[in-house]
Amino acid sequence: MGQNPTQLGRLIEQVMQSFGLGERFHGWQAVRLWPEIVGPEIAKQAKAVRFSEGVLTVVVEKDAWRQELEMHLERILFKFRSLPGGGAVKKIVLKAGSSSEKRDGKIDD
């Protein structure tokens, strides 16, 4: 009698939307899914650390990687938007920082 993952995902989505938490939930998902979206090589160099008001903030340690990522931001946004709720990510901001910097866990409205 168990539900399949797709049905369960839709149910969670509906519950989150009903509580007005849809965008916050999708923002948290964007931070969590960053490594899957960009792949392991990029994920080692750039870490999603925050989502706030439609903006996903990514910390990049090396300037060369930041420049490389700048050229691929539209493709990365397209990948996010292909996911359920991925439209919550309106913009990706790359900032200089340490690749060991941890996510601040802050997901703002």
C-alpha cells in the first residue's frame, strides 16, 4: 500500500505550498542539490551556501573557477528549472571564499 516516490513528492510539495513554505523548501533543495546539478568536479571547487529571495549564493575558492562558472550559469539555471520547484532559483551569485566554508544553513524568505 506504499506510495511511489513521485506521488510522495507531489504530496510533500502540496503540503509545503499550503503552509506557504514552497519557495523556502525549494531554496533549501537548491543548496542541497548543488553537487548533483554541477557534478563532483565543480562541487569540489564551488559550494552552494545560502538561498535568499530567489538568489542561490555559491562560494568559489579560486578566481579561475569563478570565471569558468560565470560562463555556465545559464546552463546551471536551466538544470535547476527543469526540477520540480527549481524555478525558485532566480539567480546564482558567485562569491570569493574558501571551499571549506560550510553552509550557513540560512534559507531566508
